[in-house]
Amino acid sequence: MSIKAFAFSAQQRVFERCGVSLQRSHVYESVASAFGFASYAALCVDSVFDVGTPRRLDVARMVSS
């Protein structure tokens, strides 16, 4: 699952369960924060300039929470 798909799914799930409409940008920032990044931009830079084996986000772990 891509980060884009996860963010969309999370946005829909929060709305369905809580009735709260979140901006997608807030969801992206929350995902980045959950993985220890200061911002979504930092997550993207880390992914673009990573040398060696790419670090995969464990989106499945977040979805099951």
C-alpha cells in the first residue's frame, strides 16, 4: 500500500468513525510523525536520498491499530 493510498484510507476511516473531516495534508504529517520524521517533507527527502536498502514503512502495522 502506498503512502497516498494509506492517507486516503485513514482520512476516510476517521470521518466514518468519528465524523471528523481531516485535511489530507494533516494525515500525511501524522503518518510522517508516527515514523519519527519531523514532517512529511523530511520523510520524502529521506526516501529520495536514501543510500542502500530502502527503509519500508510498516503501513500494515498502522492500519491494524
